[in-house]
Amino acid sequence: MEIVALSGGIIALIFIGLNVLHMVMGSSKENRCLPLFPLETIFISYGIGLGFISLEMLIFYLFGVKFTVYGLLIPWVVLIAVNAIRYVAHRDKIVIETRTTESEERYKFLNIFLISGISLEAVYAFFRALIKPIESYDAVAIYAIKSKIFFIAKAIPETYFPILIHGFPHPDYPLNIPLSETFFYIAMGSLNDQLVKIIFPLFFLGILILLYYAIRRFASRTYALLFTFLLASIPHFNAYAANAYQELPLSFYYFSSALLLFSWIEDKKSLRPLVLSAIMVALAGWTKNEGLMYCAINTVLVLFFSMRTIRKDMTWKTLFAPIAYIVIVGLLLLPWIWIKHKFGIANDEINLANLNPVYLFNQIHKLVPIFYELQKQLFGPKKWILLWPVVIFAAALNYRKLFKGIRGYISVSIILAFLGYILFYMISYVDVVFFASKTWARFLLHFLPLLVLWLAYILKEDVKI
């Protein structure tokens, strides 16, 4: 019965996310700028549903409302009714364009091998996640114990933010995943922290789906499968599908937001993908503090693109886009920011006041251990196989392509992510040698799917499949 209830909870989240997605993107007739494949729709809806349910639970705290399954789902009835009317009025289907080559048949057995490998990695990720409960140290101490408190209280207790939160490591960490775990506990009616771990392999599978279809839009099936298999087989990436850490949820939200942002940059006909991108990157900020950095990165890209476009073709959309992006991200993050400000919940690792040239100059000695630990990750095959040497070699051979077209925006995103994490280490209170050795591997996971997509773009003209 717990499995049935869990399945019902997942379906409910997908349905809620689907309605939010439909409200933003419209029907296929209204949204010809970015039609989504069915599997893309399902997993993006899953991510949206998870994030919006947890935000709703935070709103319930502000109004002193207890958590119940029906209480959490009933408020969505209005949105569902509005979407049902819109669907009837605009229902139609359009064909989604993909790239196919005449050589597809030649690679039939290679395709079967790649699909089998990806499927095996996915099944193994679910198996490893579900054979044991949440037991990784950070997953328990920082996140899972909070979700259990919320389940037992059937709410976020009144004493949680002023008192209880300071008894946990990293009190300012966002509550997206702890509250999502609480939702599934409530749906199952028990503290089954074995089944609740299904959250994480679903994000793993979602990232693979998004990567495949992102490449499929400009390349052949075999080419897309090849890079999807590459990502699925990276040991450090698939390990995090089973340990209940927040890295893959954050990676999913950021990757989906980046794909939507790049779609808007390429198309420019509608603000709908940009709005959805803002929602997804805001949910990244609601998942981990590092997600706030990706909110800033995406905003910089939107501002940069709008400034370039204004010089050539000034329209209300180019002027309004950056404002809309910032407002949407701000509105979704506002409840959590307000709560942190009200109760004086500060970060115990960094001080943003240190982001000034004088302080950074005095911390320049930290660059040595930062880059030392980074190169250990980049050239260590245990976690990443040979991905990073291949990336460096591909960048060196194709340096003229790095900042052309959409590749340029992806390159800038990755560079800004590296710079952001380096600044994070430099302004941190924690001993930099210890900190960098423990966290570089996690940080690299956050933009790993985007890096693999970048590699697919860079090698496209060189690999003839």
C-alpha cells in the first residue's frame, strides 16, 4: 500500500507540474516556439510539481496551516479547471523536428548497445537507491531529519525557525527536498525513508531524458544516445542518484533552466521559454544555496543577450525580458528569503560582505589549494573516467568555435560557474584545503549535464554520425 500511495504522490506531483507547465507554455497551438517531447514534459512536470508543492508547504507555515494530502492538493483545482478549458479550446498537435541522417540504419546495433547501457545504468540507479534507507551522513544530518520533524508535526513547527533550525548543520540550506520528502511521507502515511529515496533516481533519469532530446534537436539519434550514455556511465554522476544528496536535483533544475534559456535565445519569438527558465532556475535556488549562483548566471546571460539584441532590433520583448526574469525568480524565492531575514538565519560557510577587491586580494594565496584540488578532480579517472581530459582536448582543438552561436552562451555559463565556485572558496570561513578537497567533486556535478551538451555541440561537425 505504501508503494501504491507513493506512486499516487508522484502522479499527483507530475499532474500539478503539468498544469503549471501548460499555464506557462500554453497549448501546442500557442507554443510553437518550443514544443516538448512527451518524456521531456513528464520529467519537467515532475521537477515543477516537486518544487511547487514544497513552496506551498512553506506558504502553509506562514499561515499556520497543517499538512494533509488533500489540503496540499485542493488549492490546485482552480488551475486545473482553467487549463482544462484552455485545452479544449486549443487542442491540436504539431510535429517536433529532430535531425536524422541517412546512416541511422548503419548504426542500428550501436543504438541497441547504447540504449541497453543507458537502461542498465538507470535500472541500477533505482536499485541502489531503493535497497537501503537514507544513510549518507549529510543526507541524514542536513535534510532527512528535517523532513521527519515536519512529518511528525504535520507542519513546520512554530519553534522550528526561531529555535530548532540552529541545531542543524547549515541552517540556511533551502527546504525544497526536505519538504518534498515530507510530502511523500504524508502520502504514504509512514516514515519510509527507503521508498522516499525514489526522488533522486527520478531526477537522474530526468537529466538523461533532457540531455538526449536536447541533442536530438540538432543531431541524429545515434549521436544523442552516445552522449547520453557518456553521462549515464560517469561513476560520480550515477553514484549521486542513490545517496539522497541534493546535487542531482540542483543539476536537473539548472540544466532544464539553461536549455529553456538557450531555446529562447535561439528563437526569440516568445517569452514563454524564458518564463519557464526563470521558474526552473528559481527552484534551483530553492534546492541548494549554490542554485542562487545559477540564478545570477542565467540573469547575466539574459541581460547580455538583451543588450546585444537591443542594438539591432529594439522591441518590448527585449526590454521586458530581463525584468521579467528577475521578477519571477525573486517572487518564487521571496518567502524563503523573507523567513531567513526575519529569523536571522545566516550562512555558516561564507560571508558575501567579503566580496570586495581588498579582501579577495588578501585571500589570493587560497588559489593554490583551490586549483590543486581542482586538477585532482579533472585528471582523476576514478570519478569522471576520461571526461575532463576529453573536454580540455576538444576545447583546445576547437577553440575557434567556443564562443560562436549558442556554444558561446554555454561556454560562458560554464566559465561563470567555475569562477563562482572559486569566489565561494575565497570568501569562505572554512579551511580552504579541507573545503576544496571535500566539495569540488560535488560542485562539478551541478553543471556536468551542461558540460556534456557543450561537448556534443563542439564535436558535432567532427563526428559523422
